[in-house]
Amino acid sequence: MILMVAHKSVFQVFHEFLMSVTTFDR
């Protein structure tokens, strides 16, 4: 269960980072 939560948290952070990079690129 903790692993899933950690994975979800990392995924969320990665998604936010990707969005930030996309905005910066644009």
C-alpha cells in the first residue's frame, strides 16, 4: 500500500515537472 502511495506521489511530481517543462518550452 505504501509503495503504491509513494509511486502515485512520484508520478504526480513527475507530471507537474513535465507540465512545467512544457510551459517553459512554449
